[in-house]
Amino acid sequence: MLKRAFLLGAVAAVLPAAQAAPVKRAAPVRKAPPPRRPAAPARAPAPPPLRSPVLLTVSGAIKKSNRGPLDKAIDQMAAKHGLAWEQAYTFDAAALANLPAETIHPTLEYDAKPHTLSGPPLEMVLATLGITPGQAGVMLALRAVDGYRMELSLADVRAWKMILATRIDGQSLAIGGLGPLWAVYDADRLPGIAELPLAERFQRCPWGLYHIEVIQT
């Protein structure tokens, strides 16, 4: 009996101390953050959309421009033909195709046969650059790829209903042929021109046209 009392007393003495002692909990294990992905390399800016080659350059007394001065290193043909400008406006095939087209059917001197030529009226092409149709005192210096130069008045261009032909018989005018452009009129139907010998009817019509200088007199 004494032994049991002794054991009970020992247990009673131990329990308060055990209950008072704080229980140590294991610290939570922190997970390592996932590895960072390397930053994606910066994308290069998209290149500008490709533009088809320039077919016609107009300089001089114009009210719009989309290019700067003649570059003697790049504009080789124009430089060798003695051309110069501080600003100009250039047309590619798409720009010319966006303009309303006229169709003519002149008999050509090269085979004495009628052909179908189409393209925008030259007066309309110039009007996009601020040249008023019928504007007084305007002269045009037309230059072809072989260096041929023809000077016409805007009044003549209007009277003759001159077009900037881009197509012949449904085909694009080609460099090495009559292209890329031909400033031409319907010679068969123009008084004063239709009466001329066939070989003389198109002397004012430079084929292979690539440059026009607008001169305000």
C-alpha cells in the first residue's frame, strides 16, 4: 500500500511539469521557388512592306513629294541624263493602276496596225500632285530611258487627251520594248496629227518614259 502511494505521488509530481513544458513543433519546410525562365529575346522590328519598283518620277513645280533629292550614286540614269531635283514624287505600278484608265486604239508606226493602249490620263496623274487640269503656264519635260526629251505644254496634253500607257493589247509595257510607260495619244483621231505620215505621228510621244519635270513659266 505504501509502495502504491509512493508511485502515485511521483506520477502526480511529474504531470504538471510535463503539461507546463511547451511542445516544440518542427519548423515548416519552405519550398524553393521554381527557376525563372530566361527572358525572351526582344523581337526585331518588322521590316517595312516591300514596294514594287518605281516606274515614274515627277519633279519640279509640284505640291506633293514622297522622296528627297536625286542621289547620284543610286539614281544613275537620271544623273547621266543631267536631271536634278530636291524633292520629287514617285509612282509604282500599283499607284498608277489605282487611277482610272482610258483606252485608245491608234495605228502604230512600227507595224502599221491598230493596237489597244490603256493607262491613266497624263493630266490626271499630274492632278494628284496639285497640278490643276488646264492650269496656265505649265510646261512638261518628258524624259525617256534612252535620253530622248520632249517638251509639251499642259494645254497640249489636255487637247490631245494624252494617256500614260501602261498596257498594250492587254500586256504590260516592258522595258526593252515600249515600256515601262508611254506618253501617247490616239493619233488616228486627232485633227492635224491624223493627216501626218504614220512615221511622224508619234514624235511627241516618248516611249520608255521614266521622268517628268513640271515647269511653271
